[in-house]
Amino acid sequence: MKAVVLAAGKGSRMGKHFGRKPKCLLPILGLSLIERLLHIFQENGINEVIIVTGYQSELIQQKIASKQIPGINIIYIKNEDWEKGNESSLEAALTEIDRDEYFLLVMSDHLYDPHLIKEAVEKVQQKQLIIFYDDSVARNELEGALKITVDTAGKIFDIGKQLDSNLVDCGIMILKGDIKELCENSKDMKELSELVKFYSIKHSITACKVGSSYWQDIDTYENVHSARNKILRSLITQKEGFISRNFNRHISLKLTSYIASFNIKPNSISFISFLISVLSGALFFYKNPLWAGIAAQLSSIIDGVDGEIARVKFLSSRYGGYFDSILDRYGDVSIITGMAFYSLSAERYEAVLIIAVMAMVGSFMSMISKEKFHSEYGAPYLQRMYDGWTQYLPSSRDGRLFIIFLGGVFNQVFPALVILALLTNFQALYRLMYTVKKIKV
Amino acid sequence: MKAVVLAAGKGSRMGKHFGRKPKCLLPILGLSLIERLLHIFQENGINEVIIVTGYQSELIQQKIASKQIPGINIIYIKNEDWEKGNESSLEAALTEIDRDEYFLLVMSDHLYDPHLIKEAVEKVQQKQLIIFYDDSVARNELEGALKITVDTAGKIFDIGKQLDSNLVDCGIMILKGDIKELCENSKDMKELSELVKFYSIKHSITACKVGSSYWQDIDTYENVHSARNKILRSLITQKEGFISRNFNRHISLKLTSYIASFNIKPNSISFISFLISVLSGALFFYKNPLWAGIAAQLSSIIDGVDGEIARVKFLSSRYGGYFDSILDRYGDVSIITGMAFYSLSAERYEAVLIIAVMAMVGSFMSMISKEKFHSEYGAPYLQRMYDGWTQYLPSSRDGRLFIIFLGGVFNQVFPALVILALLTNFQALYRLMYTVKKIKV
């Protein structure tokens, strides 16, 4: 499947903030707009990308070539007439597209939600002509935007900046190669919107709402800020625990936003999180519960950053998930062992041994009861769907480390161990005897 | 897909051992031959089974009706002429088969390897006419057997008991509904073999070797014994550990063979194995390492029986696998905790706490490092393929419980804990840092 990326323009409005570089090279959270786009294309099975360059074409080509993305074949077309506008750039790209071929056309200076590209790819496969629009753009931003109007059948009726409409074109559309006939017959056309409008008269084009997917046209510094926030917000998933979603993420997303521009690998962050949990264990051992608790919570927060960085910079790997998971287990062990030694000074060692073992076992069981389900039933264990009221128990890692944090800060280390021991084993046994038993997948 | 089962005969040769019941009701490891066949059919997607009965037809129908097998539609056809032989029984079944339909024909008094039925089902789908044969039958058993000869193209040339051939018919073939034309035209034919032989003249039938699959024609008490052994041997899988394969299975298969005829659920056996590991932990706690070690090993052996019974009696379930796995973890914890308490009398409690925690963590890690792989990579962790030389380390559950057994019997409980702690964590870290890292699935 082919995608055409228009990257020939100058993006003059950003000039003062971004020097003289083309806008598609603008880095957001450690990746330039066009690199991000190529990664999203790759994840969605687009294997041929035609990039039309103009302004500073060598620089764009250089920057992209320095980051290999396997499985994507890139064709660069330099549009010498780039100053004439996007219509001429599309025309240049059409030499690589067959007349009966459907293709994706996107602007290189926009940010797109991977879900939006995924939806578009599916519609290319279904051979639909489409323009994506957004009807939720703020009134004060409507003025300069390219807008569309739609007829009663949901087809494009008109396109233009002057239209009285709140349906804003998102700069992503699906066209067909036969649009080149129109280009050949109307040499005096200047605007891409004009071309598409004429094309839509003969071949009706469907207007498709972007729905819950995000996108962002990047013209100003405020747009950059907003784009960054949209990416960061998309990292909070529904399947994570209460503490993680409502507390840890507020901090970890800030950290991610800060370190994304550095060249730090997700596995290095997993390892740092592990080291901090070892430090927490050591602090408990050396009778410093306050800082030990804080270190445990810090480790929990940083445990979120590795995954965030991996997703933001398209560095996710199965080994990364495996590595993080195994290190987390050893991190838990280190903290609980430290807590056990700390408790020995006040409690009988038999009680400590029993409770520490139970807390350790329970924290492992919390994971095993889900992973074993996954391998046995061939589908992930959905806590929100299966766990009933026990989904609110803080027995996942974010909840457990929060209990340890509280136990450390309020110097109630042994009670925290007891709570962990009861909570986690209860959860595992509840799953064994009740929730998993009744699941039919 | 349809299968025809011929269950009309009397099986007179077994009479003296089995009373007056039809041979297909002969129980082997807790399931009658015909029930086993229906289970295998169900697992391989055969949804319509035509059972031709004659001798004691009501009894057969009654016995099968008492054991519901979901997803299989059974049609009973009573062949009043059953004493005329199998040819007349097949003829009776053909009323339910269309002329252009391929179907599986099997004898109800044979034992078949599920793999053999699976292979046959695939060949029915490919619309092949086939007779399965075995060329490894002992010379002294050739005499009374139905044999085939094959031409140079691998097609059936002749069929008969008198042939000088060592290719024995296995009683499983794939035929087509148009064989009924032959039945109508040759009313005086007595033998099924004769019918098939005539059919093969016009429609060439391929002779297919059973290969590594087992089968057994059941005529004598020795055959029953041999059939039972073939099923039991098939339970030993390649993926289990050294101790399990070479030691535990010898005992667990005997237990399975003994208890298969009782109505004991696999989950009950898992629970008994768990209780014995709790007993082992308690015996360590009460300073009886000898019997504690023996109990640990016994629990390990019985831990194999649940799966054996489940497979022998077609009672496998995903919940059963889940239940067994979670109980095993708690069983391990119980034993290691007992060992830790036992060690406290001789060792410093700090050392015991550290080593016990490490041994516990390692025994969990042994599982987690495989299960997490499964969920992350979407394929099971193949120890024999990935683990290199570390596959020979006794770090799986069978190996670990054997170390505990030795530690108990020779009263070296703490050293056994130390070995467990080092071995299992080494294995997990080796997987993390070496084997999993280089796997590309």
C-alpha cells in the first residue's frame, strides 16, 4: 500500500521558533513529525512511501536516512516548483501511482494519532475515497483553517478556507491515481483544495469524522505544546491500576516529556527503576524506612517511564516487556526482603519469616494468576472485566508499592507487610476459586 | 464431516474374558473403546457419527447415551442382518451417506491413536480414498490378520486374509458414498474386504502407512494389555523434565493405570498432590526431614497423574491447567517454608531468610520466565530449543522436588535450599540475559 507525504513547503509561520528548518523535521518528544509518521505507517502495513520534498530537500532526506525503519521503501521526489504549493507537489508524486490505485495522502507537518492512520489504511483497503474532518475545533481557530461542507449523503460538497463551516479538514485523505487526469487538464490550478474539489464533483468523496482519534495541525508554538500533550495523554491506558492512573502517571509523563529528547533506551530506564527498588530494600535493611518508602514509590513511578518512552519513540519490543517484567519481580523481592529485615528488630523472626514469605508469594501470584491465564486460555486476563469488586484492591504492582511507600513513610513496615500478604494472596485465591472458574473464553 | 463406526459384531473371541458384552464396550483405562473413539472424533471436528449396531444394540446405545459428548450428532442404525458380517453393516450405514460424499470408516473394536484419526480427517478433507496399513506387525500375528498388497503406484492391489504380505489393514479407511452402487449390484457379497477390493478396481485407493501412530486390533486379552500400554506410553511428552520422564512417570503411569477406572476428577488429584506438599512442609517444620523429603517426591509424582488422567479420559480443561499450576506454586511455598523453619535450628536466621527467599523466588521465576515469554511472544517457551546446556539443570519442578527429596532423605536440608536458590535464579537470569534476548519468534 502506498502513502504520499507532502513535505515540500517552508512552514514560514514557525520560522521564528524553529530557525529555518522544514516543519516536518520539528521534533516532538524526541521524534520529528515525519519520522513519527513513518513509524506509524510501518506499524500499519504501509510499505511504500512517496515523500515529495522541495524546500531544503537534502536535509529532509539526510535526516530520514539516518534513522532506518525496516520494511518501508521510501521514494523521494523533489518538486522544483514547490513554491507553487501542494497541488504541484501532489502532481509530482502521482508519477509513482497507477491510475486505478487508491492511496493515502497526508501532510508532513501534521501530527496524527496512530489509530487514525490505522482507520485510514483499512479504508484504503476497502477502496473508499475519503477526506477526514474534525468538527470539534475551537471557534477561534476556525478562521485560517481549510474547511469542508457535506451534502445530505455525507459526501464532500465544497472545500475552502472561506466556507462558513465548522468541519475542518485534517490533512489526511484517500484519493485514487486517476486524479492525475484532472491535473493534466487543468494546468492553471494552484491549490490542492481546488483540485480535490473538482475531483469530488465527478467521483463522490466521503467525509469521515476523526472521532476520538487526535490530530494536530502545527503552525504555532502553542500547537507544538498541544501536540506533545495529546501524545502524552494517549499513553494512559484503561488497563492500569488506580494509583498508576491517578497518581504515578502525573509524574511519569512529566519525566517522559523531559527525557524523550535524550537518547535513553527503555531497557536502561527499566534497569534504573530496578536499581531504585534495590536501593529501597537496602534502605529498609539499614533502618531508614522513610527514604526506603520514598524510593519504592519512585521506583514505581519510573517503572512507568520505560513503557512511555518505548511507545512515544516507537521502541517497544517483546524483549523489553519481558526484561521489565523479570526485573520488576526481583525489585519486589529486594524491597520485601529489606522490609523483613527491618521488621526483625521488633517482631519474632518466625512471624516475620511467615509474613515476608506470604507477601513475596502474593506479589508473584498477582502476576502469575494473570500470566498463567493468558497462556492457558490464549487471551489476556482482563482485570476490569473479570475481577469484579476485587479490581479495586491495590494488589497490582502500583498498589503494592504504594502500600510499601505508606508503610515506610509512617514507619509501619511490618503492618504494611501483613497487608500485602493478605491482600495479594486473597486476590490470587479469589481468581482461582471464583473468577477464572466461571470464565468461558 | 461424517464417520461410520461398525459396532454390530459379537467379538466372540473375547467372550471368555469379557462376559457377553459387545467388544466396543470394553473399558480401557476407564473409557470404553467406542467412547474413546467418539472423544477423538470430537477433538478432530467430526460432527456426525453413524454407528451401526446389531448384537446387543440397546446396550451400546444406552452406554453411549449416558455419557454426553457435546458437538457430536450420533445416528444409530440397527443392522438386523448383523450376523452376515461387516459388509451388510456398511450397506446399512450408506443410507445416511450421499453418493459424492467422502467419509471415514472405522471398526469399533480397534484402538486408534488420536494422531491417526487426525491424519485421516485431513485426508477426508482432501477427498482421498485411502486404506491405512501397518508394516510393523509381528510375524506371528500376521496369520489371522486382513492384509493388503500394493502396486508400484502405491495403490491397493489386493485385500485378503490369505495374502502373502506383511501390510496389515488397520481397520480405518476413507471411502466415498458411491460405493453403495456396488452394494446394490452385488447382493451375494459377504465380506467387507471383498467389497472394498471390487471398489478399488474402478476407483484406485491409496495405501497409507500409519507411521509413528499407534493402533491395536483387540481380539485377545494380550491385545487389551498392549492397548493399555500404548495409551500410557503416549502420555510421556518430550517437553517434560529429566526426572519426570525417567523416574516419576514410571510410577505415575502405574497409578494412572490403576485409578483410571475410578471416577476421580483430575482437579481432585491436583488437590491431593497439593495437600501432600503441604504435609511435606509440615513434616520439615516438625523436624522429620526423611518423611518430608519422601512426601515432596510423592507430591511430585502425583502432580503428573492429574494430567495423565485428564488426557486418558479426555477430561483436559484450561481451568484444570490453571488450577494445577496455581496450587503447585503454593505447594512449593509450603515445602520451602518448612525447610526454612527446619534450617533455623542450625543456621543464623538472617542466612535462612535470605536463602529461603531466594529459593522461593527462584522456583517462581522458573515458571514466570517461561509464562511471561509465552504471553509476550505469543508462543510457548521451548526449553529444549532455547535453553542450550541449561536445559539439563534440574530447575523445573520435577528437578527441584527431587533435590528437596534428596535434601530430606540425607538430612541436608539447608544445603538443598542453597542449591535450589542458586540453580533456579541462575536459570532465570540466564534466560533473561542470554537465551530470550537472542530469540526471534
